[in-house]
Amino acid sequence: MLTSYFKLKELGSDVRTELLAGLTTFLTMAYIIFVNPQILSAAGMDHGAVFVATCVAAAIGSAIMGLYANYPIAQAPGMGLNAYFAFTVVGQMGYSWQVALGAVFLSGILFIILSVLPVREAVVNAIPRTLKLAISAGIGLFLAIIALENAGLIQAHPVTLVTMGDLTKAPPVLAAIGFILLCALAARKVMGAVVLTILAVAVVGMGIGASPFSGQIVSLPPDPSPTFLAMDLKGAFSVGLITVVFAFFFVDLFDTAGTLIGVSHRAGLLDKQGKLPRLKRALFADAAATTVGAALGTSTVTSYIESAAGTNVGGRSGLTAVTVAVLFLACLFLAPLAANIPAYATAPALLYIACLMARGLTELDWEDVTDYAPAVMTAIAMPLTYSIAHGIAVGFITYTGIKILAGRWRDVGPVVAVLAGLFLLKFVILA
């Protein structure tokens, strides 16, 4: 039955290979069950409820991707957008987490609408590759500054804005050692390197008294009601949140499109024209997962590039993603373990992911100042303004302005020009 439904023979795979691929993918992305509740709890959300929402949203998203689109691509709350949700929308802009969830839900609805319209590819292709790479790298740098701050490796300074943290304390030292260990394990291609590092740093920290241990690892799932259907849709329709909804929507769109193409290319799943079959279904699966995730009580759910780990061991069908879904459901009983993980233990994982995302800058055309200058401005604006939305806005404005004044106005499509104008209007008039 599984062979027939997932077309395993056509794809050159079998059930055993798909199950192994699912386990591999899960181990590379399981860090999210520790990191996401920790980040969103900083916004005032209940840690246990977010843990449940994270596991269930990842399971539902991965199941839809596997059963409906038949792709070996897993989904879970996305890194970067969860930090933007907690530290910018709630922490800096002052909105409640209920309103922020409403904005995520609206971005998911927009994504659903786009995924069923024939213009979806035109919208994706209208955004210059330069800005797509810059946005990904900028989110990585945004994660990096959050990780360094959580670890205590950097701290605020009244004169220089930021300075080195107190390295006489255990947490920053453990985080630094953890990052080195994680990179070494990744270089050796150790499966589950991120999860192993998080657990190792946490255990050492508890052993030397840097953080407490409750003594409990397994229990029944926590109560999900504190965040379930808690989104404030009315508040999310306010004028000030238009940019926020846009940021959630477009970053998810870029992440999903890039992940789908990248993983499918490595797995040999693209057609002869280099296009992705069943793109409509794949985009819908991602969009549906985001709306469901917001209803459950978590930030934007997106496709994970870590899915490439599963395709590297032979995963070719949706059975890989369904396997990931089942494993995320099994994690519901590990809530006490997740609650015991301190921020400094997850900081190495955030830094490592930041490095992976920042490598997009290497793919820029460094001989063309009209390409690399807007990209660099986009990337550095995100961490320095503590806002993904502001970074995107800076990128569109500088890209459009530089291209036009350099006589390269043909490089600026109508979609980019309109968005740049709207962002400029917001900064000048509505700020």
C-alpha cells in the first residue's frame, strides 16, 4: 500500500529507505522542539503550550507535505521568524503575542490564496535573486546576534551599544565550547549533531550548577489551551501590522520556494525543464501548515532545508515527511526535557544555523556594486535594527534607488518598484 500510494518504485526508493530518511531528517531538525518554546516564551507565551504547538504544527505540516504533495520535505516553525515574532513584533514594537499570532495567521491565508492562483510563480520570480539571498543571510545574522545575547557572549553598552559579555561566568563559556563542538561534529557528518550538542551543553551546565535540573524527562503532553486559538485577528488588521504581515508572508514564501527547489534539485526530483512538479500542492501544504500553526499557538511554519539530510540517504517520497510527522508527535511526551534546556545550550545551534544562512552572501555578484551593495545593506540592517521587516524594506529601497540612478532601471521590475515606494512611504510618512 505504501509503495503504491507514495509511488516508491517510480521514484526508485523503498519503504525501508524512506523510513531511514525520515529519521535522519528528524534528527537534523529536532532542535526546534527545544529552541522554539524558549524563543516564544520570551514573548510571554506559555512554554508548555508552545512546545505542544511546535510538535503538532510540525507533524501536521510534514504530514500534509508528504500525503498531499508527496515530497520528502519536512516542516516546522521556522528559525528567524520565531525570533522576529518574539523580539521585534512583541518585544520591540509592543504588540501582544496574540496580535502577532493573528499576523502569522493572516500571512498564511495570503500564502494559501497565492498558492492556488496562477500568478504564484510570477510573484516569486519578480523578486531579484540578489534580494532573496540577502534576506536569507540577513535572517542568519539576526539569529546570530540573538544567540550571542542569549549565551551572554555579548551585552549592551551605553557608549558602543554592544560589547563582550562576562566570560568569567559559565554559560557564555559553555555556549562557545558548544559552538566549536557542533561545527566539528557537523564537519565529521555526525547525524543529529545539533541535538547532541544541545543536550551535551545542557548536561554539563547542570552538572556544574550553571542551570537547574527538574529531575523529570518524560510526562504527558502539557495543556495546549493557553495558546490554542488565542490569536487576535482584529488587532492584526491594524495599519501598523501591514509590514509585519508582509514580512511573515514573503520570508515564508522565499524560504519555501528556495527549500523546495534546493532539496528537490539535490534529490533529482525536478522535471526535464528544471521545474518542480506539483509546486501548487507543495506551496499549499506550507501555507496550510502556517495557518494551522498560528491557530495552535506558534510562529510561521515553513519547509526545512534540513530535509536535504534525508534525501542524501535516499528519501524521495512523501513517506519521508510522514515519518518525520510521526516522530514529532512522539516528542509530545518530552516536554519536561525541553523545559530543562537553558538558553545558553541552544545558543550554539542558533549560531550554527546563522552560519548556514549567511553563506548566501557568497553567491552574490561581487563585481557588480548595484547587486552587492543593496544585499549587504539588507543583511546588516536586520540585526542592527532588530527587525526582519526593516531589513527587507531597506533592501528594496536601496536596490531600486541604486539600479535607477545607475541607469539600470530595466533590472527593476514593477513589483519591486511598487514595494520600494510603499516601504519608502512608510518610513517617511507612517513611521
